[in-house]
Amino acid sequence: MVVSENLLKWLLRFYPPLLFQRVWVVKILKDFTGVRVKINHSLLNRNYNRSIFGGTIFSAADPFYPVLFHQLLTKKGYKIIVWSKSVDIQFLKPGLTDLYFDITLTEGDINEVTNSLNNLGKHIKVYPIEIYNTTRELCASLMVEVYVRNLNFIEISDAINN
């Protein structure tokens, strides 16, 4: 289902797994080409060291590439499934303040995905996310492996055999 950028922002803000982890979608860019996310440091997501729990950081970053790709590609007419296939996370510094990250999909990223979907029927690629504190110090670095499958893709060999 394709929704507007503003409606998706509000849906994600109140989506319980993000809401209860204090993850706040600040902005979704036009045509779903990016997102800005804030992880609020609060009593609800603080660990015994008073930093943001690592699971909160992970859950904040996990859904956004798939959500952006799903909205963007569905809007372009693709029937797809998409998810984070794997995530590698490196915790570099404790999150003692609010944390922020941005994801931006370039025209090259979008062209690469659409070419893969049209020619191979799927796209698998690793995308980075860097999470910063309020003083712009890098606190966590993630590599998100995104899997996208074109459900309408028919291989040439399948078309010839039918």
C-alpha cells in the first residue's frame, strides 16, 4: 500500500515497536528518497550504564531501508517484497544523549535496484547507516543487507517453456 510521505511518517511514529523504544521519525523526504530519525534517550530505553540500549539502536535502524524501498518501488508500479536480510552493527561509543541518523537513496541507488529487478527479478545489497549523538560523534555503524524481490518477474527460460 502506497501512502503519502507525511502519513507514513505519522504511522511510523506511532508504530508500537518504534514508539515504545522512543524512536521518532523526524522527516521522510519527497518520493521516499530518504528519512531522518531521532532516537530519544529516555528511561524507557536506557541500560544499566545510562546509555541507549543496543537493541533500541538496532530496532531503530532495521526497518527504514525496506520501508523506503517498498514505498518508492510500489509507487513506481512494482509488486515486490522487501526486508532487511541481515544487519551488521558496530557499537563505537555509548549513546548517552539522543541519537540521530539519516538515510538517503540516490538516483543511482534507485536505478541500480530497478535494473536488478527488471533483469534478475531480485536485488540484494548492503547499505550503510551511521548513527550520531547530539555532538555529531559517531556512536554506531550499521551495514543493512536489503533483499528486494520483483513478484512480477518472469525469467526468459520460464516464458519460453510455457
